[in-house]
Amino acid sequence: MNTAKRAAQLLSSHNVTSLFDSVEAFLFDCDGVIWKGDKLIDGVSQTLEMLRSKGKKLVFVTNNSTKSRRQYAKKFNSLGISVREDEIFSSSFAAAMYLKVNNFPREKGGEGILEELQLAGYTGLGGPEDGEKRAEWKSNSLFEHDKSVGAVVVGLDPHINYYKLQYGTLCIRENPGCLFIATNRDAVGHMTDLQEWPGAGCMVAAMCGSTEREPIVVGKPSTFMMDFLLQKFQVSTSKMCMVGDRLDTDILFGKNAGCKTLLVLSGVTNQSTLEDPSSTIQPDYYTSNISDCLHLLGP
Amino acid sequence: MNTAKRAAQLLSSHNVTSLFDSVEAFLFDCDGVIWKGDKLIDGVSQTLEMLRSKGKKLVFVTNNSTKSRRQYAKKFNSLGISVREDEIFSSSFAAAMYLKVNNFPREKGGEGILEELQLAGYTGLGGPEDGEKRAEWKSNSLFEHDKSVGAVVVGLDPHINYYKLQYGTLCIRENPGCLFIATNRDAVGHMTDLQEWPGAGCMVAAMCGSTEREPIVVGKPSTFMMDFLLQKFQVSTSKMCMVGDRLDTDILFGKNAGCKTLLVLSGVTNQSTLEDPSSTIQPDYYTSNISDCLHLLGP
């Protein structure tokens, strides 16, 4: 317990103006901030419009790797919010960029990560069709894997199964130099509006359990994505505010990168968790919902 | 690195007699010692016969939870080895005994653990039929779980899926006082003769990843099973020898319980791993295969 930690301030009409005046770009987490599952959180649309009208840059930084940037832009638009692909930084994109920066030739990943990998020029194996594959224990029969796979990318995967676990485990244990990349390690997330579900932290832990290896994490709280964000938006991180619902990913990411931080209580963190002495990661500000900004800033 | 560790002695004609004369009961791990998958390891049958003919007690202590004691006895007999149910101490049995000792009313486990739970008088949920269940993210729809479940038992499960992970996660996170029990945490095991596969450590880690909780481990290296073994066999642990292929489960279990320890190189540990300075757990003796005892002890 760090007794010297600085407690978060409740966002109020007294401090909201100085925060907004000092910030040029707002970085938003999505699950639990913008939406829960397929439902927009109340007032999000008007809040984002207000911020754009005031000339603020908007960026969406999500650890959920089940969609590519194109698929995220489509989801935003289907919910009535106009967002461009280049305003979205997903952990699926981060995984593809990590491979590109490290010049790796092939990979075996899971899920919607594949579209980002393809866009970055990679040949991906795996994906949804492996969800129905079965791995059977048979005498005299070898479970074969591609020995040229140079990276295993693990993200949120509702189609997790023993086939994929054995495939990834064999690549990591037996292919020389094979990378083990995790999009993120969120324990749970609001995959639906009514409840939380196991997150990528569950699948990543499973792979750690069988390989006894630790992954390279490219999503929040790692600041790997920030380099790409800074290339796109010429804004100093001290003039950015990271808005999220998780202390150990969003708020830590913001702090690691030197941004201001705002916790919203509309997702996985409630006020008692925030105020618990074991919560050593504290945001600069907190509020119940991003639409509070609308009321606090006034007409 | 513990430089003061005592290096293992190769079993030889010089030390084998004193080991055998001082031991009344041999405790054997199964996977990688007795068999690999469904194939007996060479010479096992004759070795066990020789030990019985010399009046040694034989006990089989396995972390593999996919079978009940009855199913294990059947497997031994189908491979031509006569073993009684009460000579078998499996982690499935240990999980059931843990619940019994702690007087818990119901549980949600996985797999062949269910038979042991039923024998111990428990109502189990889950099992192979849940392997085909799917968990879908749907708006306005709640994934329901039984709020009376008092324990989640996680073991080796080749039918791992998102449905089971969400079910177990909800019980552990939301049911007051719900226990999280792991049969064992073996990273990998010789589920087939030709290669290793993810072990219970993989499924247990997945559940740790989503719940951010640590389990109670009832299998090796925990000595929980030893109490039941001592009730059955009136032999002091100093007159027992634990024979296994894993340093971090079998050999550590033997050392924790005060037994002599013999590592066999017929499973997951090879000589270079044994001799690596990072291997701080060292057996008293090691040999390539349990049938070496036959040759070393002579006719």
C-alpha cells in the first residue's frame, strides 16, 4: 500500500475547465466508456460531438482485439457516431505493428487480429475456423504444427479450445525464436451490456500456463501504441487526457505515457474499488460517465 | 540459484540395494513413468511384479484428473497390470476429499472429476456435455449461473471452452465464499506417447487470469493427498520412495512429504534439465526408466 499516492479528484464544475483548456486530444477506451457490448452508454454521442465542436482531437485506444480498425469504424458508424479508421488504435493493430517493426515473416494468431495482420502484409494462420477444430489424444499420432511460425499472438478469443492451445504451445516451445505476443491482459470486460466476461487475460494466462513463458504485451498499459499515435497526432502527451474505466490498463497506460487521466465509473471499476487502499493506481480525475462533461462545462 | 543444493545421484548397482532395503512403499507417478498416453513404458510390468514379489507396497499418485480411481484401475488392468482401486490416489479423488473434509455442499467441476465427486456424495455440474456448449455475447441477455455453487474444481480439460470459463468465473467472482480448487498445475504432460500437451496448469491459469484469484492446489506438489495415503498404508514417509518424471510436482511432493525421491528420465524431464543450475529441486536419485531397477538389483 502506497500511502503517498495522490487521491483522484472528482470531476466538478471547479476543475473541469482547467482540464479541458489544457487538453488538445482525448484518448478514449471503448468497452465500459463508449459502449457496453453493443449498447452505447447514455450521452456518449452528444459528448463526442461537443468535444469535436470545441476542436479537440479524438482518439480511441482499445485493448479489445476481436475487431480490426476497419471493423471498429463500422461499429461506431452503426451506432450513429462518425469515427475515422485512423482515429482508432486497437490492440489488433498494435500486434500487427509490433511484427512489422520487428520484421517478422509469419504468424499464428487468433481472431479478428488476422485482418490487421493481413493489412500489414502478414500471412496469418488460425482464426475463427479453428474454433471448431478438435485435438484428440491418439496413440502413434503426432499433432503437427507449422515449424516456420515466428510469432504467436494471443488476444480475446471466445472460441478458445484445446486445439489452439496445443498449436500455440508447440510453436512457442519448439519453434526457435518464436515470439509470444499478447494483445492485452484484461481479466474481464463488458462484452455485453449486462455483465462482464473473461477477457484476453484469461487466454493469455492459459498460454503462459502451458508454456511457462511470459508474453510481450502490446496493448494498454504498455505504451507501445503511443509511438504510432504520436506519429499521427502531433500533440505532446502532456496535452492528452486518457479516459478509461480500468485502473490497471487505461489509467496506468495514461500515466506511463505522461498523459492526464480520467477514470469513468461506467465500466468495470466502481467507487469503492477506486477508494480501496489496495488501488495504488489513481487517476487525476474521476466521474461517473463521460457525459458528465456536458453538464459540467455548461451550454 | 541455490549452489548449496545436493546433486542427484545416478541410480547404480552401488546404491540401489541400500535404497530398496530402506523403502517399504514405492509411490509412482503414472504419465511418463508407467505409461505415455495409452502405451506402457518398456519393462514396467516386470518391474512392478518384482517389487510386489519382494513385499513392497505399491501406490500410484497421479495429478491427471481426467479419470476416477475406478477408471484408473480399469486402465491398469487393460494394460495387463493388476492394480487395486485403493492403491490409486488421483487428483480427482483428492478434490473430492478436499470438499468432504471441508464439508461443502455442491460444486461445479469439470471432467472425470465428477465420478469421484459423486462417490463422495456430491452433486456435480459440468462435465463432458458442457464441452459442446457455447457462450454468446448477446445484448439484453444474461448468462445465468447457479448461485448455490460452493466450489469450482479445475483440472485437465481437453474440452475447455468459453462457456465453462465464464461459468466458473461467475461462480468464483459472485458466489459468496465459493472455493477455487485446482487438481494440479502441471504445465504439460505426455497425454500421448509421441508428444506433450497442455496440462491442468493451462486451464487453472486461464481461470486465474479471469478471476485474479489463486487456487487451492490438492494434487502434487501439495501433500494434501498424503494424509489419505497414510490412513491406508501404515508406513512412515521416510520409508517411502516417490518415483516421478517431474521435478516441480513429483519430486517436490516427495521432498515436501519427507519421502526418498527417484526421478526417471522417461517423461518430461531430461538429463540436461536436471543438471541445469536453475533446477533447484533435486531428487535423491535418478535413472532413465523404472525398469533399470530390474537390471541393477540383478536376478
